[in-house]
Amino acid sequence: MAEVRLKNVTKAFGSVTVIPDLDLMVPDGSFTVLVGPSGCGKSTLLRIIAGLEMPTAGTIEIGGEDVTDEEPSKRGISMVFQSYALYPHMTVKENIDFGLRLAKTPADERERRVAEAARILALTDYLDRKPGQLSGGQRQRVAIGRSIVRQPKVFLFDEPLSNLDAALRTQMRVELAQLHQSIDATMIYVTHDQVEAMTLADQIVVMTAGRIEQVGAPMDLYDRPQTVFVAGFIGSPKMNLLPGEAAGRPEVETVGIRPEHIRADTEAGDWPAVANVVENLGSDTIAYVSADKRGELTVRLPGHMRLRPGERLFLTPESENLHLFGENGQRVGPGT
């Protein structure tokens, strides 16, 4: 394990600066997720930590050592990419073992490490198979196993689940969380999927346009977003963002309220509305509505509440759960 620190890191491609003067601390043993929309710089930042990209300015420290000018192989890191990058002609065991053989690790040590990685990743029964005989989730576990056996200080993951279907992504999220608990390693994980970020991370770094908007624990970001961007990005469905005057708060620029913090009733309430689209999800019902003078809103209702498109209803926001943002998009306070 190792703490990772980025100090005054800048990255420019020609005249275009994609990361301007960034500072970040990844705690030792944490599962830190870099999240943000496509093009926000998160993958570039991961590649800088890995040594696959050189920063234009600034320093990178891993385990207290300055590794800014070190080759990737000397940084004590291991990286898992979006593509599995497995050798199709090799068995699972040979794929996992490949880096150790290149490093001339003794045979008995290789056997021990491969067996342990296979046990952790539930691959013991598949060691003699070729990648083409495996599911997508199993192939991704092989790629992770190849990293585990190297015993790195830091694991780097670049959108490793994006090639999997929804069911496999959910399964692999659970497996990655269990992996982190079992090996207690420092992990840095890049994704554009905020659901992955919320479910995996103990620290989330929200990025946009190469800058860090907010760093914190998942529920801290959910409960107290510090900017309008974070408020609109973290949470599914997204937070409703209204002009200050539209929500009766002219002293602020933007008022945010999450879908679950709007009460709905078919007889009385503060905001008359009409249901446009209704999604019945079992435990929840998500309604996309048009509210008089407030525009389009998303409301999370109890699953047993039956609502039909076109039906009239009344909405009442929970004033204690409003989020207030000033002219510069920064948080200025809660609603009470």
C-alpha cells in the first residue's frame, strides 16, 4: 500500500491545457474513484500517475517518493485497462503468470502467487482454460489477477467495467469491493458512471474540464454538494436544479432538491403538476413531471404509489432538504 500525492500537476498538449495546476492526495489503502464526464481529464490524470503520460509541470509522489521521472515499471503500480489485453493463445494461468516470468521470479514463488490470486478471484477452476472460453467478467478477473500477482503499491483501473453488460457490471462492482477489502490495497479507479463511484469508493474525486470540483466520501458529496456541477452529477436520478426565483428563493442563483425530497399528493400541495412519464421500478416509482412555473422536475415516489401519464398531482418540496447555490455556482447553504 502507499499514499499517492499530486502536487501542482499541469498537463498540456501543445497550446491546449487539459489539466491546470491540480493537487490531489489519495490516502494509503483507500479506494479512490475519479469520476466526471467524458473529456474531463480523469483518464489523463490516471495515465500521469502510471507514468504513461508525463506532466507538463508538477510532481507525483507514491509512498512518499518522487516518481515524476521514473519509468512505469519502477513506480510500484499496476494498471487494469478497459480492454482485457489478454493473450488468446495462453491459458489463464499463463496470462496471470506472464509478468512474473518476465521478471524471472522463481517458479515456486510464481506458483504461490498465481494460486493465491486465483483463489481471491474465484479462478482456480479456470486456470487451464484459454480467454476465449471465458465470460467477459471472468476475462476481467484474469486481467485483475495479472495485476495482483505483481504485488504493486497501487492499483490503477481505467474504466474496467465499461465493456460488460449491466448484470455483469453489478456483479463485478461487488467483486471489486470485496477484492479491496481482502487485499487492503490503495486503488485508484476511473469511471464516468457515478453509480460505480458511489458504490465502490470511500473517496470520490469529481472532475470537470481538468479541474477538481469536490473531493469527499460518497454520502458527503450526495448530502452536501459544494457546486452546482457536483449537485447535478452525483445522484441517480439527478438532482432537480431550479432558478432561485422559481423556487421562491430570489436571494440565491440556483436551488437544488433531490427527487426523493419532493412529496407528491393527488389532492393538495404547493406546486400543481402533470405527470409526463412514469417509470415503475418496484421499490420506487420515478415520475417526470411538468410543474406550473417550475418547469420539468423528477420525483421519486414510493413503489406502491400508482400514477398514470397525464394525471394531475401536487408537489411539496421539503424545505429542510433544499441546496442553495450562489451566482458563481458555489454552495451558499442549505435550505433552512
